Amino acid sequence: MHEIPLTDASVDLVYSCHSLEHAFDIVQVLREFCRVLRNDGYIVIETPINYKTTRIDRWDLKSGSEISKILGSNLKGTLHLEDTDLVTRLVVQIKHS
């Protein structure tokens, strides 16, 4: 996920389910998600939150809003954001600057 073997702007949707917390570099992973997406493409993320991190579960992002902040200027809009006690579910649309 740090170096997705796809060409730039080649897909309409990136789906990440319970994997983002294992990333070595979340910013790089989200950058890759945006890179492979066509303009106005979608990212769907489900990841656990509010847990003790370990050497395998490296990141607790706390909420979908924190993921949105990392996406920054690439974020066109949020279609769905659901935070429970244990998981966040996020669907966002991406734009290319």
C-alpha cells in the first residue's frame, strides 16, 4: 500500500479495510491512494480506533476526521463518516489540485 503498482489516475475507487493501522507511513499510503485515483474518485476506509497500539497495529487514528485532515487539500468532500467506540468508517471523494 506504500507503493501501489498502478499508474496514476487509473482507478475510480480505493477500498481499505482494517489495513491502514498497519502502515509504516500513513501519509505516504494516503498519498498513494490519491495518486492512483482518477479525479473525483472515492476512498473507502474502515479502520479500528481507540485501542492500544503495538508494533503491528501501529496507528490509532482516533476518528475519521483525523484521516480527513491528513488528506488535506486532496479532499473534495465527505460522503460518509461513522465513528463508533471501536471503528471508523469513512467515504470521501478526492480531487486533484
